[in-house]
Amino acid sequence: VIPRVVLAPLAGGPFTPELAAAVSNAGGLGFVAAGYLSAETLRERIRATRALTDRPIGVNLFVLHEQPVDEAAVAAYGERLAREGFELGEPHFDDDELAAKIQVVAEERVPVVSTTFGPPPTELVARVPEVWATVTTPEEARRALAAGARVLVLQGAEAGGHRGSWDDADGPDLPVRELVAQTRGLGVPLVAAGGLDHVPQGADAVQAGTAFLLCPEAGTSEPHRRALAEGRATAVTRAFTGRRARGLVNRFMTEHEDAPKAYPHVHHLTAPLRAAARAAGDPEALNLWAGAGAAPRAQPAADVVARLGA
Ligand SMILES: Cc1cc2nc3c(=O)[nH]c(=O)nc-3n(C[C@H](O)[C@H](O)[C@H](O)COP(=O)(O)O)c2cc1C
């Protein structure tokens, strides 16, 4: 049985064990975001979350396969950012320690694991009781089920954060209600995600991210919280990471609309400048992931779970 309210995995800072545990304790399903952590830190985060709740929790894994990127375009973007005076890192591919993380979720007996950016790996399906797959098209949905997913997380165009699409195509992206309508006949539970503050018709649950970003339990940075409270518009950009993602509009985003398609290369390139902006409390050079139209409130996670599930 799927709880009606699922906490979106929130990699890159907003996830905390306190937030995931609070959601599970309130009758939702809290997710541990594995993205960008080492496998051993993931193990610590799972244990820290479990220390705060006896209820089920999930873990979300990035499934990244190396694709050819336009190296010249990445280098040119780096040169431009250097000219603009930004502190930069070394662009490169890494697979986010997928194999080691599958080992960790299996050893820690995590009951639910969701995947993002690619099909559920065979090794994961073999070792975890229930695999959920994030999909953005009916085609990805069919392929996810063929790979062994038991539940589909339908990520619509409105969603905050990275597009979970398997090919990072330029779009257009299907709105979440459209995606629900087009996958209803597949016979598996559907978890809908993207700018939602309720369970939409035809879906079994809502997976919400932005709605939880202002919770006291969240690790959302201070400039991100301030920008969210201002109620800015959102847009989709590759400027911060090289992969399409939705966030609140800020200066860095509007000044770098032609950033190349190269993930996670550009993520590594811009990591130092984003960290510097965060430390300086500057929301203009920081990725401010947020969904379209979501209006998060500064209230405890348990209250958000109650509101979304009502
Ligand atoms: C700050 C932030 C971080 C996110 N990190 C992840 C992640 O690590 N894995 C993932 O599958 N989705 C991630 N997402 C996307 C969510 O799973 C979900 O699709 C999205 O939050 C739904 O839209 P909403 O934010 O409007 O509720 C993230 C979203 C946000 C806002």
C-alpha cells in the first residue's frame, strides 16, 4: 500500500534525516536522497533517518550512463564563466557511485528504492523488494515496467529540480496530469510529481518536493528560502548543471541560457561558484530548484503531509 503523500528525494542540501523521518512519522513516505553523496555517507544518512523513525523509508538513486558530450562547448562555457570571474571546478563524468550504492541499499534492507535519470538496473531489481522508477513519458513508463519497476513516479513538466528524463531531451515536457492520463492503463500504482499540493485524479499518491522546502526540518539554504518566500517565477535551465532543471529565475540563469547539455560535467564545473554564492547568502548565482506554481509554507513537515493528503 502506497501512502498518499511521498516526500520527493531532495538531493543537494534540502534532504535531512529529520525531514524524511518527520514525513514517514506523519504517515507519508520519506525518501533519502542519495544523489551527490558517497556510498558510505548514504549508509550513514539511512541509519540516521532510521534512528528517528520506525516507519518505512525510501532511497532514491541516480542512474547515469556516460554519454558523449560536446567537450568544446563545455570548455567554452568554462572559459566564459572564468572571464566573468567565477570560481570553477573541473568538469567530468561520474556515475554517482551507483554500484556501491546498490550494495548499500541491499545491505541496509531498504524496502523501497526509486531511480531517476535512467531505467532501473537489473542488479537493483534483483536485490531490493520494491523498485519505483521516475519517468517523464509513456515510453519511459513502459520501459521501466519491462525493467522490473513496480511503481511509476510520473514527473510532469511542472516539477522542481532536474528533469528525470532518460535522454535529457530538450522537451516539450508533458504536464503531470497529461502523463497520469496517458499511463493510467498500465496497471501499476502511479505517484504524481510536479507543482502539486494534492493527489491528482487518476494517481494514487503525490510526490512533492517544493512544498517541503520551507519546513524547519529541511536543509534548504537561507538564500534559497528567501527566494522561495518572494514567490518568484520558475524556468527550466541547463545553466547550473548541464541538465535541464526547473528553478526560481535568478541572474545566473538568465545570463547563461545557452549552457551546454553535459551532465554532470557542468554540475562539477559550477559547484564552487554555487557554494560561494550559498556561503555569501546570494540567491543570484545559486541553483534555486522549485516547481511551477508551488507555494511552500514555513510549517512543520507533519502539517505539510496532512495538507497534501487531505
Ligand atoms: C531541491 C530539489 C531537489 C531534488 N532532488 C531530486 C533527487 O535527488 N532525485 C529525484 O528523483 N528528484 C529530485 N527532485 C525532483 C522531485 O523528485 C520532484 O519531481 C519534484 O520535486 C516535484 O515537483 P515539486 O517540487 O513542484 O513538488 C528534486 C526537486 C527539488 C525541488
